[in-house]
Amino acid sequence: MRVLLIEDDVDIRSVLERGLRSEGFDVESCGEGPEGLWRALEGDFDAIILDIMLPKQSGYWVCERLREEGNATPILVLSAKSGEWDQIDMLDLGADDYLVKPAALELVVARLRALVRRVSGAAANVIRRGPVEYDLKNKICLVNGAVVELTAREHQLLQRFVAAGVACINREEILRDVWGVDAEVDPTIVDVYVRKLRDKIAPATIQNVRGVGFRLC
């Protein structure tokens, strides 16, 4: 399990790093808000431990910006601020759990594992591609957290794109997988539906790669 630790107190950061690594975690750490945000957005982490009182930008700012960017990594706030409103504010901004310092390492580890289990279970049928989040089981499309209404055919087309990741899909594959092998339709129907879907999932886009096919960007 990869964990990003954003904590400015060098002593606390050192203790947590050693303790988490002894429990089998792969830990990356930093001590400033802007650097923490950059690492969280660029890295592939299973969870984030976030302090509130950070240099340059606070944990409030980091949490809010992460959620605005569509980053859904579980956030465990670990802060000396024990007021109820501090906890309410962080949870409202998108944090998943809150612990008050000092907290036993065993409790921090248990909370991290619980967060990751919960998210893993919920995400089993959810595919995320940038700002697009698609729930395969319930056929729900979210773009930057907002529900987007799609037709049945648009759902099928988007499922095909999110499953392909960054790979290109050619026109023949789309016709086969979305309309069916026996469908007698004009191949240009693909362009029509790609344009409709592109409008609905902006700022994500579907790129037309000349001579190759389409891909979700």
C-alpha cells in the first residue's frame, strides 16, 4: 500500500515514516502544502495522511484542491486541531477520516487499512479516467463529480472508451462492440455519437487519431 504523508513537523514525520514502513507501507513524504498537492496529483497513492497546519498552503487548501481536480484518493487527516468545526470543515471539503494528534501508530494503521478496504470495495465497478468516473454496475457517469445524463447508446460507447484506457479504438471495433456484428448501419454513425458524447463529457475529450481511431483523453 502506497501512502503519501504530508506533515511539516520533522520529528512526527520521521516517526510516522518508520512506523508505517515497519507495517509494510510504502511511504512518500513532504512537509509543505503545494508540494503535497503536486505529489498527490502526480503519484499513484492508495491513501494520504494530511496535516492541517502546513507551510505555504494549509491542509484545507490541499484537500479542497485535490477534490476539485477529481482526485478521489482516501484522505486521513492527522492534526493537533481538535475542535469539532475543524473536523467538520475537513470532512465537508472531502476528507474521509480525522484523527487528533497524538494518535497511536496502531490506530493510524487501522484507519488507513479501513479506508482503503472501503474504497476498494466501492471502486470495484468504477473506472476513472481523468475527470470522468463511470460506474459499470449502476451505469452512472460523473464528470468532475456531477452526474451526466446519457442515452443507452452513449452509455455503451462510453463504457467501451473507459475500458480501453488511453488505447485507440478503431471504427470497426466500435461498430462491433456497440451496435453489434450484424448491425446494418452507416459507419459514419460512429462520428455522430462520438461528437454527442464528447460534448457531454467535457473537459475530457475523445480524440480522433487520423488513420488509427478514437481514444478518450
